[in-house]
Amino acid sequence: MTTTATEPIQTRVRELGERLGRIVAISDETLESVLVALFAGGHALIEGVPGIGKTLLARTLARCVDCEFRRIQFTNDLMPSDVVGAQVWRAGSGVFEFVPGPLFANIVLADEINRTSPRTLSCLLEAMENGLVTVEGHAHQLADPFLVLATRNPIEFHGTFPVPEAALDRFLLRIELGYPSADRELALYRGESPESLLGLLEPVIDRATLRRAIDRTRRIGVAEPVARYALRVVEATRRDDTLLLGASPRAAMSWLAAARARAFLHGRDFVLPDDLKRLAVAVLAHRLVRKDGGPSAETVEQTIAREPVGL
């Protein structure tokens, strides 16, 4: 990745980050995680209490990227056909025609995924896993690029379904959206409404540029010592007596894919151990299962602290 080839896209990436930060009151770390998901071509689960900007964050990102955007409000009565589409009989032509659902977009906001039935959720998971959906035995390719930003309220349980570990594993990152700092919240109170600012936004990156950036990100190299460090960490989780389920090989590959995207954001064509450390909790914690059922973020942090880089 030469400086000449990288500079234009890096300028756009910086502008994209600045615009997101102006509209949504989030930390720099959270902003970086969102951009990592975008340029890694992965999916992100955004968790947080109501009213802190989960939906606004997804809408702002979609507005800054010149791609097709759809929102799906997941509810108890949502059917698979409401998500993926259905075969519709056309009397004029005498044939069934496939009518695509809202999943056929570049950026899809899946709001409150834990409110839908396992059957409907499985349709979303197939799309996230394979980039296609199957209707009446026929496979239909989804858009390229295809990014799902799903939201979940972690404190509300009435009328919700548990999201199984296999479903969580489909998300490249789990992003916890907390309350903004006092300064940023005060600026939010005194400034213009985020909704009015959102309406004024113009796209920063078009679809073709995003596709090239994702392809470039996937070609970023990972040196063997860095890969061995990742292997030592995931193996340590498998030996951890407090865990029922450690990190799988797919979890490690997702971790490295996210690290490549972070290297891209910082203008590098190689991955550093620091890229892995910064993204360890976001990528690994939701894939681990503790024996006591508690959160795994602290377990990941302790593992990272114990395991030397040893390059």
C-alpha cells in the first residue's frame, strides 16, 4: 500500500470519522470500532440502553456512505418473508416473481434483533454468513458490500428472545455504546438537533470506493509472529478454567480481519500486536462463554494482560 495510492482514501476515512463524531456523541474508541466493521466488511452488534444513539449511529454511517440503506424493525410477529422477500404470483405473466425484502441493501440496520423469533433470526444469520438468502430453493445474492448493524437493548427482557452463541459469532464486533462524556453531552444540549444535522450530510465515500477499500484491507499482511501471538491468546482462552467455551479458529480469524481494518485506518499495510490488543474485547468477548454466565470482557482483558507479545 503505497502513500500515493492510500492518501485519497485515507483523507476520506478521516472525514468520515469526523462527520460521525459531529453527529453522534460517541467515544473515539467506539467510533474506531464502527469504522473497523465497515472496512473489514464485517457485521457489528451495537448494545446500549435506549436513547444513547444506537439507531442514529447506523443512520449517520449510512448517510456518509453512498450506498443503499434499509432499516428493519424486529418484532415478535416479524416473518422471514418480511426480511428476505417472497415469491409473488404475477397474473399477467403467469409466473412467480421474487420480490426482494429490505435485506437487499448495502447497509442494513437490524433494530432490536432479540425481539424476533429464532426462525426469523436464522434468515438474517444465513445472509450474514453467506452473503445470500434462499427462498423456495433458489439462492439470491445480496448486495456487495453488505453490512448489518444490529442493535440490542441489554436491560430489557420482556417480549425478547435469547440470542444464541452461534448467532453472536456471526458478528465481527460487539460494540457497547455508553453514555457520552459530560462535555460532549453538554455540547449536544446546546447545539443543533442531530436529526437536523443528519439531513444536511452528504456522502463521503461511494460504493465503489468502499468496495476497493475493503478489498485492500483484506490484502494487508499479517507477519507470522503476530499470527502466533493471536494463536497463543485464543489457546489461553481454551485452557481457562472459568470458561465453558473458549475462542474458536473462526474467532481468531475474525480478530485478525478486524486488526487488518484497524491497520488500514491508521495508514499501515501491516498488523501490529497493538491492533489486536485494542480490538480484543470487541471481537472476542461475545464469543466466549463463562461457566458462571457472567460477562467475558474482563476475562479477555486478563488474558491479554497475561500473555506476552513475544515477537
